[in-house]
Amino acid sequence: MKLNIRVLTAFVMMFIGFAAYAQQQEQPDIFEQAEMEADRLQRLLYLEDWQTFYVDSILKHDYSAMLAEYEQYQKAKVSNPSIYQSVQDKWKDKMDEAFRKVFNDEQWAKYLKNGAGKAQKGREKRKAKAEGKK
């Protein structure tokens, strides 16, 4: 009877371990996320290959830099969520500035229409609110 309980416990522990490992493997890393977003924008905006290359490069660089800045704050044990939001806003603004240089006017308008314009307005509101507090 004790042997059955030990075997069952070992099986359950292995299952939990495999489930955690599988869940971890399902989440794409930052470079995969950048590639997926570049592909999405290519389909949405009908980007040419050279534009997709630049978008992919911009996303990979800026996502990596944003995560590095997050990690600095995490190591410093910063717990204020508004600081993390301001870091994200800063890097999203930089991405949009770079995208504006890559997209033509029609692509830029469609990009803004598909959610980026609303996101930009949200970032501007947060920035104005933060400056108003100072």
C-alpha cells in the first residue's frame, strides 16, 4: 500500500513538472513575439520585404531594450507600476517614431486606424497626467 502511494505521488509530481515545462515552452520569447508582430503588420499593411525587415529589427531592438530597463527596475526592487508603465510608453513611442520613417502615408494611416492611434492618445494622456502631478 505504501509503495502504491509513493508511486502515485511520484507520478503526480512528474505530471506537474511536465505541465509546468510545457506551459513555459508554449510562451514565445521576445524575438518570436517580434517576428509574429512583424508578420502581422506585413499582412495588415501590405508591407514590402524591406519594410518588414526594418519593422522586425525595430521590434527586436526596442523590445529587448524595454525588457533590459524593466530588469534594472526589478533588480532595484521598484514596485511602483507607473514607472514600469512609463518605461513601456517610452519604448512604444520610439517604436512608433521608427515605424513612421518606414511606412508610407497610406500604411501609417492604416496603422493608426488599427489601434496604434488610440494607444498613442493613451500614452499622451498618461504623460500629461504625470507632468501635471509634478
